[in-house]
Amino acid sequence: MKNEIHELVCDAVFRYADLLHAAGLTSIVGPPEEIGEAIGRILIRQVGTPFRLGRQILTALSPDGYLLPPPEFRLHRQHPPPPMREDAPELDPWSAILWQTGHVPAIWQLGGTLRHTDGFEERRWFRLLHIDVGHGWARTDEGWLRLGERMHS
């Protein structure tokens, strides 16, 4: 694992030194995990190959191999009010992905089997705005969702 991260980080620095420097990364001294995280977060803001390399770095750094959005998506925010909690559909199982296509910057998406309170089920993907895995809630472009179990590979 450490060798994989080391190789990915070296590849990123070799290929995209100018881009990384322009984004404010002026030193690559420190723990490989912190350097990899910084490089990955910079590269996923790009499109094409830099994005893919950044996502590879962040995936390699994930303890369980599953990406979670950056901290700004996971900061504690207001949860849905109690009446809305009862009516919110549940996403179970669910997964979060970082999606980028063409010349459009990456977005975080949340997807899985959506179970409505009336029993209707469907597979859906939503643009992720906020996630609180610990409390089991996510805010998407279409509203609040309760989170069930996370998908496993």
C-alpha cells in the first residue's frame, strides 16, 4: 500500500509539478499520507488524467478503499427537522462516488437503492451536498435521505 501511494504521488509530482505549485503546494516534505491527500485534493479539481490520478491517490489513502467526500462535505450541519425525518426515504445500500466527465469539474454523487416510506424502491443517484455518516443522514440536490448500510465490494 505504501509503495502504491509513493508511486502515485511521485507520478503526480513529476507530471503536474506546475499545476500543484500554482494551487499552493510548495513543499512535499512530510508524512506520505498528508502529502498524498493534499495532492489528491488538488488534482480532483481538474479534468481528465489529473482528475483520475488524484482519485487514485485518494482511493489508495482511504483506510477501507472507499472514498468519502472531503471534510467540507462532512462538517456537522443542521439535520432535518423531526417531521421530515419520518418521511425521508432511505438509501440502502449506498455508496459515494466522485464523478467527472468531459470538461466538467468533478462532483460527489450518492447512489443506491432508494426505499420510499410507501414501500416503493428504485435505484437512484443524487448530487451530494452534505453527508453525516455517523448520524446516518445525507443532504442531496433533491432533499434529505436516511442512510442505511454502505455498499461493500
